[in-house]
Amino acid sequence: EMTPEEIAFQERIDRGEKIEPKEWMPEGYRKTLIRQVGQHAHSEIVGQLPEGNWITRAPTLERKAILLAKVQDEAGHGLYLYSAAETLGVSRDELLEALHSGKMKYSSIFNYPTLTWADMGAVGWLVDGAAIMNQVPLQRTSYGPYSRAMIRICKEESFHQRQGYDIMMKMCAGTPEQKAMAQDALNRFWYPALMMFGPSDKDSVHSAQSMAWKIKMNTNDELRQKFVDQTVPQAKYLGLTVPDDNLVWNEEKGGHDFSEPDWAEFYDVIAGNGPCNAERLGARVTAWEEGAWFREGLVAHARKAEARRTS
Ligand code: FAQ
């Protein structure tokens, strides 16, 4: 049973109106957004780590400058998203505490290792490619601050995807060893990239309500299908093979048939048992603890400035 307030709220959503921070919203809407926007913010922050691993070992000065800029963009995306989440009445400290204690998730993809330079290509091409596929529709999401953050983020994300594909093109036009590294990176990142869209629709607990509220604009399977259809020709252009024997164009549905990722592995990774979960979370917790002196300094400085103003 919906209350009159809830009915009026749903009508606003159905008309395509944006919901703004101080306006009435159902508690479930607020909670779902805090979960999704918070997890999205955490993903951007944790997502700096797999690429940060290669900044000191980039093959040229130019590649190093590009990678550094990309990782800095991710920090910025995390900050806009924390700000968007804060408008829902949760503090950044509370969100970080939930991340550090393992109560809140971040994207499964960042729990896989980046073993070679070709992985920087695969991350940009596939991981940013999957991220954009999900984020472009979210520019039209019903919550104003989230939708505005997405507009800015998508502009930067499309540059990230191109820089990844550019690395793949260079590697694939290089020596046989370089091309083999590119193929190996595709082999390792293909299924984890497919998992980024979440469980298949029949197992997605939040999709129906989130789509009714336009917190999500598409189902997980819809976006995964679009991603496969977009990416397969790109792999072909590189002369690489997608690691799926069941991959075939299905004329009737106008899309590819493809193998599902290993969902047992997915659930294992989001439960904290992926190859790099402990390392990633450990790095974030250490960074937080080692930054305590700096946060304390900022607060002390703000207090002094305040005292000077009011005395
Ligand atoms: N990883 O009912 P659903 C980036 C959880 S892009 C971990 O289908 P929902 C950019 C889900 O939370 C990546 N957990 O859930 C970048 C739920 O558990 P809960 C970030 C996952 O929310 C690129 C449970 O499974 N993008 O960072 C995942 O309706 C390169 C049931 O699932 C976003 O966050 C997963 N892959 O749909 C940075 C986009 N999938 O919370 C650096 C916004 C599902 O009840 C380098 N988010 N779960 O405990 C979304 O669109 C949605 O939240 C989905 C999941 C589609 C991710």
C-alpha cells in the first residue's frame, strides 16, 4: 500500500522530474541512493589502486603523464560522488567507516590484479568501457545531484576508455610478445568486466524497485548485452580473440549470444574473497590511518581561523 505522499512522489518520477536534496522522498529511495552512490564513490577511490600500481613503471614519460591524469580523474569522481551522497544526509566519514569495516561494497572488478602494462590497456578499454555503458543512462537518473555528477564524469570516462583502447592498439601493432600480452590481458579481464553489471536479472534483488524510482535506468542484463555488442567488433579490429567459444552473432535478436560469467566466482569476490580484496581494503585503511595527522591539522587550522574571525 502506498501512502498519498508516496503516490505523489512516484508521479513526479514518472513525469521525469528531478528530485532535489531538501525535498520529501521515501526512506527506501534515500537508502537505496546512499547505497548505490556510496558504492559508486568507493569504486572510484578503490579503482585508483590497480592502475596506481603501474604509474611508476609506465613505458614512456607520455604514458606516465596520461595514466597519472586518469588516476587523478578517478579521485575527482570519487569526491563528486561522496558530495552527492552527503546531500542525502550521510557524512563522508560514515561512508568511509562503512567501506573500511567491510559493510559497504565497491565494484568487484577492482579485486583483480594488474599484472602487466597491457592490463592498463584492458582496464581502460573494458573497465572504463563497462563503466560508461552503465553511467551514460545514469545521467538521466531521477536524483538531481547524482545525475549532474554523472554528466561530468561521463565526459572524462570516455577519454579514459579511448586511452585504454589506444594502449591496446599500440600493443597489438607491436612485437608478437606485446600482442600476446594484450591477448592475455583480454583473457583475464573479459569475464570480470561482464560481472561489473551485476548479477543476471533474475537474481538482481534491487533492480525492479530501483528502476521504478529511476535510480537505475536499465537492467543488468540489458547493459551487459550492449557492452558485449559494442566490444566484440573492437576486439576484432585489434585482431584479438574474446575468450568465449559460445560467442556468436544472433541475427534474430540482433545481438550476440555469449557465455555468462562464473556467478559463483562473482559472489565469492563480493563476499570479500577475491584475489585482491584484502590488499585493496588494506591499502585504503592504511591510507586513512596515515592521513590522520593531516585531517587533524586541517581541523586545528579551521578552528584557529574561526577564532581569529570571531575574536
Ligand atoms: N560489484 O540487486 P543488484 C568505476 C551487489 S565503475 C560489487 O543487481 P544493484 C569507474 C549489489 O551492490 C564501477 N557488488 O544491485 C572506474 C547488491 O549488494 P548489496 C562502479 C555488486 O545495486 C573505472 C547485490 O550485488 N559503478 O568505478 C556488483 O541494483 C576504471 C545485488 O545486485 C557503479 O557503481 C559488482 N559488480 O545493481 C574507476 C555504477 N554488482 O548492495 C577506476 C552505479 C552487484 O545489496 C578505473 N551502480 N553488486 O549488498 C549501479 O549501477 C548498480 O549498483 C549495479 C548493481 C549495476 C552495480
